[in-house]
Amino acid sequence: MLLRTLTAGLACTLLLAGCERQKDEAFEGQVRAYLLAHPEVLQEAAVKLRQKRALAAAGALKRAQARLERDPRDLVANPDGGVTVVQFFDYRDTYCRAVAPEVLKLIAENPDVRFVFKEHPVFGSASDAAAKAALTPQGKAKGLELYRSLMSLKTLTDARLDTAIRAAGLNPQEVREAMGERAITQQIADTRALAAEIQVKGTPTFVVGGQMIQGADVDQLRQAIKRAKSMSYQALADAPAMSTLPAAPR
């Protein structure tokens, strides 16, 4: 009796599963036929997906803004600028080296724009060593000079790192002794975590006024700076004027 009951139950389950499978296949066929007849739906869905991802990325940048722009540990050029450009970079990256002269040119041309340098080594131990050298107190003191010197190297090795450090006017031995500080290792780890959080895909990556530019696209970077400046000036123009206090009674 028990065997008969179990057999009947199994048969019902298989029958229902077969029915469900047939329903699923029929539904899938209907969906496919509809999409083939109305391909514009796929385009609309793709647009919606891009918009959703853009909103998520903008939200992530907004939440990370203080860590992106105002980390006191970072090297900053033109610190009093009203607009901020953040650069994630690696000294061994071909594209970072190619765009470095343009970055230095933008810094010179735009004294009203802050440039924040995020050491983001992704190409192995030589990259790590160069980033650590730049983050030592000595390296920061020679900020742009050391950046220029390191970016001028076609290949980066230990020996060439010392050459770049020396070319920036620093003592390689003193810099190397300072590179082992735990705070420097922590800063690089924090930058990597931040890059992952805002979905930095590679180097160089720039962030300007809530916009992320992945790659060495100088034209797009210039446009983003121009747009950020325009928005900044408009915000100042829209700000309420300071009220005039009444004259003190005589």
C-alpha cells in the first residue's frame, strides 16, 4: 500500500513538473517572439540599465567625495583651487606615463584647480616601491618633481627607482629607509579599497566634479574641468549676497 502511494505521488510530481516545463517553454517562446517583433524594447532596457548604473556610480562617488578629494595624506597640487581633479595612477602604466606631461601642463594652466594624486600601484612590486617612495615625507616634499622624474622612466626597476629619486634631488638611501613605514602601506591599502568601492577599472582614472574618466582621455578631462569650473562659478553667482548691517546709531 505504501509503495503504491509513493509511486502515485512520484507520478503526480513528474506530471506537474512536465506541465510546468511546458508552461515555461511556452512563456519563453512568447517572450522571444515579442522581442523579435519589438526589438526597440531591448534598446530601451539597455538605456535604462546604463542610467541605473550611472546613478549607482554617481552615488558611490558622492559618498566617497571626502576621501577622494580631502584625504590629508595625499599629494595635492594647487591646494587652494576651487575645483578638484583626482587621479588614480601607476608609475609603470604606459598610459599613465603618456598622460603625465598633460597632467603637469593642466596643473600649470589651471592654478584654480586642485589636483589630488592617488598612488594606486597595480603592476607589481616595482610599482609598489615607486608609490611608497613618493609617499615618504621626502617624496612628498619633492611632489611634482618626483612625479615627473618617475613618469619619465620607460622601465621601472630598483636601480632606475634610485635614479629617479636622485634626479628629484633626494637621497635614495634616506627615502628607502622611510618607505617601510606602516602608515604608507596603510595609505596604499586604503586607496585600493577606495578604488574598488567606486569601481575604478584601471589606470589612469580621473574623477572631476562627480564624473569619472577611465583612461588617458585628455580632451574629455579638459572638458570635465571646464564644466566643473562653470558649475562652481554658477554656484557662487547663485549664492545669496551678504546682507548689509544697518549703520550703528550715532
